[in-house]
Amino acid sequence: MIKKIIGLVFLGLIIVNIALFVSSIKLGDDIAMYEQTTEKIHEQNLELQKEVARFDSFQYAASEAAALNFVQQSAPVYVGNMEFARK
């Protein structure tokens, strides 16, 4: 009787061990997938940072201004004079 109980306990432990092993394999696959996804997102982030830096540069602003036919104003106009306020 005790041998049957011990045998059933060992059988139960073996089944639980196999279930945990299969579960850990699935979790390992999920971790690998998430690491690959994180690496792809990191690469996309670097590309977007480069693009933002390019759009933020003065060279980009100057080239866009030239493309839109903006001209550089030669003499600044100051509004500090009172004659502008009287008009």
C-alpha cells in the first residue's frame, strides 16, 4: 500500500516536472521573441533619432528656405521707434 502511494507521488512529481519543463521552454521562446522585438525597436529608434537630428539642423532649414524662395533680409526692422506706433 505504501509502495503504491510512493509510486503515485513520484508519478505526480514526474508529471509536474515535465509540465514545468515544457512551460519553461515556452517562456524561453517568448523571451527570445521579445528580445528580438526590442532590438528591432532600438534600431528603429536610432534611425528616427538620426532623422530628427537632420530635420533639426540649420543646413536643413537653409535648404528648405532656399527651396521655398525665402530671402535673407539685409537690414533688420526694429519696432522700438515710436514712429511705428503712431502710424
